Amino acid sequence: MINLRKMKPSDATGVATIQVDCWKKAYAGIIPDKYLLALDVNAKAKTWESGLSLNPDVIRIVALEKNVPLGFVAGLENRSSAFYPEIASEAWSIYVHPDHWKKGIGKMLLLAFIEEMKKLKHKTMIVWALEENLPARAFYEAMGGVLQNQNQTQTFGGKSLTEVAYLFHL
Ligand SMILES: CC(C)(COP(=O)(O)OP(=O)(O)OC[C@H]1O[C@@H](n2cnc3c(N)ncnc32)[C@H](O)[C@@H]1OP(=O)(O)O)[C@@H](O)C(=O)NCCC(=O)NCCS
């Protein structure tokens, strides 16, 4: 059975492992290999741990089975207000371990995150996905996200990549 709860410091390594394994699997052939090979679970775990104490208001939800983290979602305010100032909240990252894709865990996490945004009286939410990350885009579309027309660019390992945005009405 999958349980959801707020992320704790003891989840940091599990969450970082999910993140790194996801990047290597989902972004192979999109983000340069050199960048993906350099991803470091310990460094990412430290970032999650310090983030928990430095920014306690951020919403971070973990999905666990038998106390093992299988996925997580994190976010709060819309960080891309330069493009979409009218949108209140943003799911900054959502990851499910590749061994557990397409079992409904991402859906549970995104719906739980939306509930938290509703408690904050937010009416809209944005998510960004790499244009080439077609599975994630299919997920957001299945969840009711509406593709927007303004894109942004991010550079990874010297390669410039387009990100597309999806709007959710909460
Ligand atoms: C995107 C991601 C979070 C989806 O999580 P998941 O647990 O596999 O998704 P779910 O099983 O909950 O699927 C929810 C819905 O999305 C659809 N969906 C999920 N992945 C899909 C895919 N690859 N292709 C088509 N539809 C998909 C499901 O069919 C389901 O639709 P339904 O409710 O109508 O049946 C997960 O694949 C992941 O972690 N990917 C790598 C990281 C990533 O790209 N994150 C997003 C960064 S922008």
C-alpha cells in the first residue's frame, strides 16, 4: 500500500536517489550524457536536507511503500511569474522512481499537491516540462493540464532545451 506524507530529513537520500534515477532514465538522449553521469545522490540529498530546514513552507510530499520513498512532489509559489504572473502556484518537481512508473503514484502525488494549493486558496497552478519529455507531457495532459503558448529555455551541460508549460485550474 502506498502512503503519502510530508517529506522528512530522513527521506533525503531516498528522494535524491529517485531524482537521479529519474533524470538518467527520462532524460537520456535529451540532456547530454556527461551532465547525467555527473549527477550525485549525496549532493542532492544534502540539498533536500538543507532545503527542509531553510524553507519549511515549501510543500514536499513523499509517496512511500513499506517506508521506502517511491516518489515525491515539491513546490509552492509560481517561480515563472515573468511569463505567467497571473498563475499562483507551481509544482516545481514531481518524480516517481522508474521502477514504479504508470502505477498511479504520480497521480496520487499531484492530486495531493493540488489539495495543499487549494488550502492556500490558490486557484491556478503551472508545471514546466522539457518539450522533448513526451511521457511527462502525456502525464500532465492526462491530469488535465492545458498547454500554454509561452515557452522558456534551460541549459543543461551546454545544451539549450525548451520547456513548455501546462496550466491547471484548481
Ligand atoms: C511523469 C511521472 C511523474 C508520472 O508518474 P506516474 O506515476 O508514472 O503516472 P501515473 O501512473 O500516476 O499516471 C497518471 C496518468 O498519466 C498517464 N500517464 C503517465 N505516464 C504516461 C506516459 N508515459 N504516457 C502516457 N500517459 C501517461 C497515465 O496513463 C494516467 O492516466 P489516467 O489517470 O487517465 O489513467 C513519472 O513518469 C516520472 O517520474 N517521470 C520522470 C520524471 C519526470 O519527467 N517528471 C516530470 C518532470 S517535468
